[in-house]
Amino acid sequence: MTGLVDRWSDVVGRSRALWLLDIHLRGAGQVMLQNNPLTGLLFILGICWGAIAAGNLALAIGGVVGLIVATLTAILLEADETALDQGLFGFNGILVGVAIPTFLAMSPATWFILIIGAAVSTIVMLATSHVMKVWGVPALTFPFVLTAWLVVLAAYSFGHLSIRGLAPPSLPTPIGETAASLDLSAGFFLTASIKGISQVFLINNIITGAMFILALLVSSGWAAGFAILGSIVSVAVALALGSSPAAIDAGLYSFSPVLTAIALGCVFFKPSSRVALFALLGTVFAVIVQAAFDAALAPLGVPTFTIAFVLVTWLFLLPKLDLKPHRHEPLEDGIVTDR
Amino acid sequence: MTGLVDRWSDVVGRSRALWLLDIHLRGAGQVMLQNNPLTGLLFILGICWGAIAAGNLALAIGGVVGLIVATLTAILLEADETALDQGLFGFNGILVGVAIPTFLAMSPATWFILIIGAAVSTIVMLATSHVMKVWGVPALTFPFVLTAWLVVLAAYSFGHLSIRGLAPPSLPTPIGETAASLDLSAGFFLTASIKGISQVFLINNIITGAMFILALLVSSGWAAGFAILGSIVSVAVALALGSSPAAIDAGLYSFSPVLTAIALGCVFFKPSSRVALFALLGTVFAVIVQAAFDAALAPLGVPTFTIAFVLVTWLFLLPKLDLKPHRHEPLEDGIVTDR
Amino acid sequence: MTGLVDRWSDVVGRSRALWLLDIHLRGAGQVMLQNNPLTGLLFILGICWGAIAAGNLALAIGGVVGLIVATLTAILLEADETALDQGLFGFNGILVGVAIPTFLAMSPATWFILIIGAAVSTIVMLATSHVMKVWGVPALTFPFVLTAWLVVLAAYSFGHLSIRGLAPPSLPTPIGETAASLDLSAGFFLTASIKGISQVFLINNIITGAMFILALLVSSGWAAGFAILGSIVSVAVALALGSSPAAIDAGLYSFSPVLTAIALGCVFFKPSSRVALFALLGTVFAVIVQAAFDAALAPLGVPTFTIAFVLVTWLFLLPKLDLKPHRHEPLEDGIVTDR
């Protein structure tokens, strides 16, 4: 594997076209915080599978167009080299490009707005990174979330953009006690958890989910592990609190917790038992935040996208905690002793 | 009094258990920005009285549990010593712990979310403090407001959490001219103003309000004075602008102005006539902001909590004004002369 | 012209009263980012014309009162001299003063809230400037937008403030395909574009629009040019995407893009072909953001004011891009070559 990686770096260093290919693939990989072109390639293949299965090829085409437009915009704006090399200007674009065909019917006007949205996602990425740099915290997928919200909201005012696949705006109503006949089989857990991972790219497909897990494995065993655990935890919490089983089954309570678990568990902190506990709290809270935004955005008729992941991960990274494995005598009478 | 304070400091310095008790009590006191354990104790007693009077003991138990969970989370995360000693990680937790039983029916799921919420309130406190430090402005009760909003909103999506005591989500409708037969007696003013102070802890009880005033007096005469004046001003402004008399009587236009008056009048600025004028403007504006959020949050079906206090106090502290008693000839022709 | 400017500076330097007049006029001019007293005077005359034409003199009186209150508040708070001299504390006040009589029926309570709002707009300006200074980005009209939102929202809760000229709160509904019989004449374009410029001050009047263009010309040919081009582009984009023709005709899709075009095209960047392209992208995106906020704010029953301008201009300024005319061989194979 290392030999392959070295040869790829070598080849990329010599060819402008391959460099371009490389940063696009890394851009796709960065959606789950992986700076790895093979991961990105497998993500794109997973999206293609999901698009074909859903009979909506525009998902895959939109994603690739968004990825290219966002990356080229960054090049034209002479964005930071290192960030460019890591694919940091592609991941918001690919998400915008998948999200728009998911929620709007495609037409020339929709393609126009997809291209504008992908280009703007790079500007929002630059802006957000500049703002968050003050606290040493990354932009995450906030540029995607903001851009996609604005585009979907705008569709309500534009006659040539038509919304589909979205519940109409409505005031929040308490879901009430869910039906008792809930299937708590291992099968339900497995299906929901894997679809939760595919929903990171807004795709509801178990094969796509499996491809995404493989894509993570290629880059980092920790990332794959935290993704799977994060998804299982989110399904368990959502079930325990009585959420809609249909939404849980479609993975809709899991995509943000999955990203939160990866981010807190092994990307921005080094894995350890303390970090795992902290990531667990974050993952549980991400389920609550997902539920909160499902209600909060109901009157606007826009999806939550990954705002729960962004908000929770920002809140949990901002304190700049020192979560190294604890170097003291741990606890005495339930309290840290050597204060 | 000073002798007592010294002896208490002495005792607290020698016993880990009493230190813990001390920072918990200070945590309660910090809800009204008082770093004083006796104030905190009286606040907790006032909450207990209100809980008993309302026949809802969970208010008091929730508050104490929230206080403990939030404080212990800060200890486990090895938060800043000085902040810990001042009780700065308890006040959001106690508020979360009182708010949840006020608006959700208690069940195992509700207690679970209360504990998660209180723990998270400490992380949000650390995050907010880190963000606001850039401008030298405190977090205030924002961590409570954000956490409590997310939890109450999430309850709409979770079947095992049921909302109560909240008007269902609705679009804002103009209140219209209020009935003419308004009782403008001194009694109305007094009742509304004292209940406004009890509502800082979401309690609608005149005895609790009186206990809170006593609690403030123990710590600072200025704080008690600004609280009372802030409450009276808010009742007057709300009446003058034609708000719902029932809401005014329940103290719902007053809790944020009360906190604003204390914060601007004597905590973050030193009392003077210029400062009093500035705090007066802030207090009046807090009534308007309270009314604005009452309308803005109606479609979401969540309470405003103390967002009006947080927003106004941030806006009035951020300019970093030099509000020392004026050292020039004051005014000539209505204008400051020596520019 | 330069002679006149010098003599004016001279005169202003010697008379306190004329200095006051000068900073008030500059305050009006700063609404379109022009530090020029004659521009400000023409803006005020344009408002007067619009107020008379609409039979609502309170618009003009409110605007002048707001301008004076906001500016005097800044003087009393001893705000930064240089900023004061440039009129930076007046533009939010005049906008608050025009907005309130546009959307609320005037009464003693409304005048009270107009004065409070104008005074607070200066505090919000100081706060916002202090916050944004961290990233070297200006406050723009955000203080106006925030203050005006809060006041209009509050009116729903205050019986003595009555809302008028605002659609009642409603959930967003897709506009659907607009009628085919659209008049695409040059006349429609011209009318809509000029009214779009008058709408910067919330006025729907073609003569006022023409006076505003003259006012800009007096200060800067670039500003006038970018205003006109921005307005035409916004009308074209809104038409192409199928927005409501009535709203386009009233200039409601144009006021924020106009301000965005001026800000990005010639105020915060130096005009060049690269800057013009960047400003074009910003202007197009401002139309989308305007449409988005039209939908997002529908449930609250408040106008968007200039939030689209503020948000887009912040996002486009925050990256701190170096948009000087390009000094490399421009492109090879569609890509910048000398990385």
C-alpha cells in the first residue's frame, strides 16, 4: 500500500492533469474528512451506484459537476496551495452537486443554479475558514449547508425551479408515541446503520453504504470503526427516545452522528479511551441536535443537511480540550484529585 | 459579614467536600452574575419554594441535578481552575435542569436528556467563552439558551419526550389593542415586578421573587437595586406599548430586562449616572427584544428563555465603551464640546 | 468640483454647526457607501420626493429623525472621531427611520420605538464593527437589518404598534410557473432597474431612483455604473429564474444586488476586469439570497431588508482575496499555469 501511495505521489507530481484528478478525488474523500484519492474514487462510485439504483443519474452527474466547478473556482481564485492539494475546496461542491438534484427537479435553470452554488461554495469555504481560523477550528461542511439552504429556499421564489422530494413547509407537531410493533432485530440495526453512512451523501442505499465503509477502510481503520459505531449509537439513541422508525431506517438520524464520531473520535483528536467517551457524548448529542433541526426547519421546508454535525463538532472542538490519555492518578472519591 | 466570608474561605480551602459545595452554590449564584455561595443557597431555596408551590418537585430536583452534572463535567474536563472556583460552570446547568421539567413531562427519557443537556451545557460554556474571549465579552446564559432550545425542539421529534406547558407552534399574529380595563394599581406593578425576578429561574411566584431579592442583597445592594429597577422599568415599558397584561403580570416581560439591568448597571460597568442611563436604554431595549423573540419563536414552539438578555447585553458590551463618569464639561448647546 | 470640496472642508472645519450638518449628510450618503455630503443631500431629497409621492411624509421625517438620533448617540458615546467624520454612525439610523414608518402605522408609541431603535442602531454599529474588525470586514447595513427586524417583530407583541403594508406571516409556498405573458420590453427593464435603486431606501419610485443615480454620480462614476449594472443584472436573473414579475417591477429583487455590486465592484476592491467578474458572481448570488430570505422570513412576517447584501458581501470579502489585475500569463488549457 505505501509503495502504491508513493508511486501515485510521484506520478501526480509530474503531470498537471493527474494532479487535477488527484485533488478532485481527494475533494470527494474530504466529505468524510479523508485526504485520500482512492477513498474519494470509491465515494464517487458509491454515489453512482446509488444514483443508478434510484433512477436519478443527475445525482451523480451533479456531484461530479459540483466537484469540478468548486475546485476550478478555488484554482481561479488562487486559493491556498496546501489546502488545494488536500482537496479542501471540493467536498462542499460535490455535496451541493448531489443535494440539488435530490431536492429540485433538473432543468436548465436548476443546472445554472447548481453551477453558481458550487462556485459560491468555494467562496463560502474560504470565508468560513478565515472566520474559524481565529479559534483554530475547521469549516467542516458548513459551506455546503449554507449554500444548499439558500438554493433550496430560493427555489420557493423562483418559478423555474421546482422542489420535489421535500415535505411541504409545516409547523412542528409532536410525533407522539410511536407504534409499539417495532422490529428491534439485528437486521433493522444493521440496515439502518449502513444506510446512515450512505446518507452522508444523501443516498438511501445499503450497497452504497457498504462501498462507503470500504472507502473509509482504505484510508483509515479508525475512521471506518468510528463511522460504524457512530451509526449504531445513533440508531440506538433515536430508537430509545422514540423517533420515527421510518426515518431511523432510512438513516436520517445517523449521517450527522457518523460524521461527528469520525471527526471527534479520530480526526481532530487522537483515539484513546477518554477521546472515545468524549466522541460518544458528541455522537449522542448529535442525535438530539438532528431531531431539533428536523423540527426547527419544518416551517421553512428545507432539509437539515449536515448542520447537526457542524454545530456539535464546532461546540466540541472549540473548548480546545486537552484530551490526551490521562496522565494522573485518575479519580479518588469520583473526583480528579491532583488539581 | 466579612469575618464570616473569611472563615468560609478558610474552611473551603481545607476540605475538598466543602470546596465542592462552595462551587456548586456559587454556580447557582452566577445565574444572576453573583459569585456568592450564600446567594446561591438562597436561590436554590427560592426554587424549592416555587417548585413546592407549583406542585412540581421535579423543578427543584432537576435544577440540583443539572447543577451537579454541569459542574462535575467541568471538573472531569479539567476546565480552568479560576472559572471553576467562581461557579462559572454551574449556572447554565441549573437553568437547563429547571427548564426541562418546566416544559417537558418527566420520564426516564426526559431525565436522560436532562443529564446529557446539563453535561453539554458545560461544553457549550467552554466553547462560547473561547469564542467571546476574542472580544473580551462573557458567555452569559447563552449556553443555557442554546442547549435548552435544542432539547425542547428535539422533543417534537422524540415520541418518548412530551411537551407540556407550551403554546403549540403558530404563526405570529398581531396582539391588537389590549382591553382598556387595565388595572394600573401600584399592586399590579409590585406583583409583576417581583414575579419578573422569580422568572429568571422560570418560576412564577411572588415569595420566590422576594427570596431572590434577599439573595441579591446578601451579595450586592447594587445588584438588588438594579434588579428591582430593571423589573419596574420593564413592566412600565411593556404596559406603555400595550403588551398582554397577563404576560406582564406573570413576569414574562421582565426576567431578561432584570438580568440586563444587573449586568450593565453594576456587574460589567461600575455604577454611575452615565452607566445608569446606558443600562436604562439597554433595559428598555431588552423589553423590545423580548417581544420580538416572543413573535419570532412562535412558529417553532419554544420559549425565548433569556436570549433577550444575552443579545442585548452582548450588543451593549461589545462596543467596549468607556462609561466612566464624564470628565469634561458636560454639554454645550446639547453637544459634547471638547472633541 | 475639487475647489468646492476644499472650500466645504474649510468651512466645516471652522463651524461646529456645519460640521454637524456635514456628518449628518455623509451619514445619509453612506447608505450606498459614499462618503460625500452632497450625495447624502440628494439621497434625502430623493426620499422626500418618494415620501410626498406616496403620501406618507412620515417616511422622510422618520428618516431625518433616525439620522439625527443615531448620530447624536454616537457623539454622546464618544465614538471614534474618524468614523464619526465619515458619517458611519448615521446610515443605519436613517434606514431604521425610513423602515419603521414604511411598515408600522405611526403613533406616539411608534415614534418612541423609532427613537429607541435609531439610538440602538448606533450601539449595534459599534458592536458589529468591533466584532468584524477581527477579520477586517465592515459592518455594512447589518445594524439596520438587525434593529429593524427586532422592532417589526416586536410590533406583533405590542398592541400600540400596528403593522401595515406587510403580508401576514405564512409558510413558504412555491410560486409555480409565472404567467407567460411577460412584458420583456426595454421599458420594463429600465423601470424595474431604476426602482431597484430607489428601493435601497425602501422607496418604490422611478424619480427617486433617478435622483439616487445622480447622487451616486456626484460622488463616483464607478458607483453609479455598478449600481445601474447591478440592477439590470438582478432584473435579468430574477426574470430568467421565473420570479414574480410584480416583485421584479417594484425593484424588490434589485436593492441588495445593487448594493452588492457597488461594494464589491468599486468600494472594497479596485475596479478591474477580474473584480468586475467577481462582483458579477456576487450580484447574481445576491438575487438567489434575496429569493431565499423572501421564503425564509415569510413565516415571521418581516421584510428581508438588506440582509442579502450584507450576507453576500461579507462572504465575498471575508476570503481577503487578492483580486488585482492578474500579473501572470492568464490561462493555459483552462488552468492557471504558474502555480
